[in-house]
Amino acid sequence: MILRLVKFFRFFKVLRLLRIAKLKTILTKFLEYLNFSQVMLGLLDLFKLSIIVIVLAHWLACLWNLVGKVDLENNWQLIYGIANDPWDIKYMSSIYWSITTMITVGYGDIYPINKDEKLFGIFAMLLACGIFAYTMNTMGSVISSLD
């Protein structure tokens, strides 16, 4: 009985997430009300795209740093020599890795060492491939709409 009650309340949490989907409709109506020019709408789209890329890079960097702490004897932080450095040095190295992975450059100076890091690297590359394609498509749409 209690288990059913808990599942029932979890269902309400899912319903709250559906309100986020309405946010796009509200934002669209707000932009129509403001009646921005085509150039301003293009710049706003590029700003939204930049925020998406930065947030995704942050989350990938945090997860990359966390995956590096799973195996304490053989990880990318030990190879790179920052295992005992402060968190800001580790974060900068992690964000560097995530951005170079996301923009498909991947210099190879920070790379996965153990199995967990390699699996996460595969996941990050597949996710970043989709984000990169979406980014290029959106930038192309914005530029073509400005003509």
C-alpha cells in the first residue's frame, strides 16, 4: 500500500516536468509580443545556443572529473599530474577536455586511461556529435534567415 502511494507521488513529479514543455510556448508568445526584428531574433537564437553548449560542456566536465576519481590508481588525473591539485585546476582541465571533445578537435593531451573513462568518452563523443550537428544547423538557419 505504501509503495503504491510512493509511486503515485512520483507520478506527480513527472507531471511537473511537463510544465517545462509549456515554457517554450510561453517564450514564443513573449517574443511575438515584443516584436523583435529578424536580426535581434537571430542574435537571441545564437545566445540561446551558446548557453546550451556552455551548460553541456560544464556537465560533461563535471562528469569527466567524477569518472576520473573512480579508479584511484590509474586515471587521467594521475597521468596529467593534477590528482592532488585544487578543484579549480581540475575543473579547468575537465572543461578543456569537454570542449575539445565537443568541437571534435580532441588534441589528445588529456585522454581516457581506464575502462570507465573510455566508456564515458564514447558517451561524450556521441552526445557531442549530436550537439555539434544541432549547433551547426542552428547557426546555418540563423545566418540564412538574416539574408
